[in-house]
Amino acid sequence: MSRVLSGLQPSGDLHLGNYLGAIRNWVADQGAHDAFYCIVDLHALTLDIDPAELRTRTHETALDLLAAGLDPARCTLFVQSHVPEHAQMTWLLECIATMGELRRMTQFKEKSAGNDSVRVGLFTYPVLMSADILLYDAERVPVGDDQRQHLELARELAIRFNHRFGPTLVVPEASIPSVGARVMDLQHPERKMSKSVNSPLGTILILDDPADIIRKVKKAVTDTDGEVRYDREAKPGLSNLVELLAVSTGRTPADVAGAYERYGDLKNDVGEALVELLRPLRERRAELAADPGEVADLLAVGADKARSTASATYQRAARAIGLLSPA
Ligand code: TYM
């Protein structure tokens, strides 16, 4: 079975972009692959986040992922900080990554723009992400389109490490869905749906109730030419809705666009399809919240499994790079 790994920040309510770009594919991959999924709380420290809130969000993110269909019997679900090798491996990789390549990361450029006291952790964030991936010998990394450049860095660091110190690390491949990899904000369709931007009407949360989902879709910004056509450049708002319906119903965007003449009809069907898509998740989430102890136990089992894989890779890398093994 091939090894798959992916991660997600516990930075608040998960939204439709997280679900369609990543989580849905994580669920599909478990069972058929040896899958590791990580709640990346160390990455969340690059944001200003209250300690108590970080703990709560980490726990709630685990509930959300279980509600979305992750099954701890068929995948390894764990919290990043429970496996100390992530921080250790990051240091090894920081010693082969360059300032120039980190400065080129577009997410770093966006998040640091206009801020004159940028944290070092925000700068080295992609190296921690590379460590997450390389520690598990992951061959495939299912992510949304916004992580493409970070994945390139992980590949590049693995190749460089192997070239310099001999074959040690598996070179991973990004796995980005053809539809749903870039869900756009419903109010600002030129930018991606994101938890770090405050756009309540433009963001559908996976736990939104049906009336809110329908209201947000009805109010989604489109255009005035009145023609239903899939064209992400010329018609970003409408094309986003077409993609949402395509991905929720397993059709192609072209098929969906061909089936409608009026924006209103398309919006009605998008709203209903999203309500149905998210319904099981919302129902299961309510059941899971009733037993918080169970989730803590599941995460402890996940951390044990993750740690045994991560520590073997870390030791291999530490030996290759020349660190003396403890007696
Ligand atoms: P994060 O937490 O921002 O997002 C989690 C996943 O959701 C995807 N995503 C989207 N997909 C489609 N449309 C959108 N609007 C959208 N917004 C988010 C992301 O692409 C991602 O797959 N750095 C990562 C977390 C990470 C990671 C890793 C991922 C840390 N270590 C190792 C893979 C492997 C991040 O901040 O994702």
C-alpha cells in the first residue's frame, strides 16, 4: 500500500474549501492507502492565537475530521506536537534549505506583506511542512491548489538531502484534485475561500446550518451577462458555483454549465446539493461531541503509531547527516 500524508491547521471552523480541496480526498484514500493525517498545531503557532483557544480548536478539529469520515481504524489521525520528531526533523531540513527559496514562497509573501515584525516561524513554516511529509516517507500528499508551491519545496529538499547524504528520504508527489482544488470566496470570487480572511457571507463552514448555506449561495456574487458558462477567468463567481455543483454531484463543470440557463436555478441546486453534501457530517459531529474522552484516546493511539514511523525516519536522516547515534 502506498503511503499518503496530509495536514490541516486547527485555526478555526473548517470551510468548504478545506473539505472539497482536501478532507474529502483524505476520506477516499483511507483503506486503499497507508494514510497519515495530522492536525498541525505547531503551524498554528505562527498565527496570533490564544493558548486555551488553540487547545480547544485542536480538539474540535479532530471532531470535525472524524465527522467528515476519517476512520481511525483505517488511517492514523494524530496531533503534530505529539510527535516531537517534527521539530527535530525541521532543524535538519533548515540546515539544507536556503533563505532565497523560502523568500520566494507566495504564502509567506502574502502573510508578511506590510508587517515589519514578521516572525521567524512564519518564514520557516514551509520547512516544518516539509518535515511533516518527509518523516512519514509519504509518496502522495493530497492537498488543495494553494499548497502546490510548498509541496515543490518538500520535493526539492528531499532530492537535495538524498543527493548530498545518499538515498534517505522519499520524494513526495502532490495530489491535487482536478475540480474543487481552489474553492473561491462567494463574495470575492477572485480570492480563495479562507479561514484567515473575515468574509462570513463568502465562506461556507462545514457546520453551517442548511438555511445559512442556502442564503450564502443565493447571495453569491456572479456577473451581469446572464449566460451560464464555465469560464474561470471571465466568470469567476459563476464558475465557482458550477464547480461546487460539479464536485458535489460527481459531474464535470462543463456538464453542469450545459444544464442551466438561469443563474437562479443554478444557485438553487448548488444550495441544495451543498446542504445534502454536508448533512451527514453535521449530524455525526453532534454525536461525537457527546464523548470528548473518546477523541483524546483516539489521538493518543494515533500519536503512538505516527511516532514509531517518524522516529525511524528521523534516526535514518540524523545518521545520514552525520549526527552520532546515542549509545
Ligand atoms: P490549511 O490548514 O490552510 O488547509 C487544509 C487543506 O485545505 C486546503 N484548502 C483549500 N482547498 C480548496 N479551496 C480552498 N479555498 C482551500 N483552502 C484550503 C489546503 O490546500 C489544504 O490541503 N500548510 C497546510 C497544512 C500542512 C500540510 C502539511 C499539508 C501542514 N503540514 C503536510 C500537507 C502536508 C495548511 O495550512 O493547510
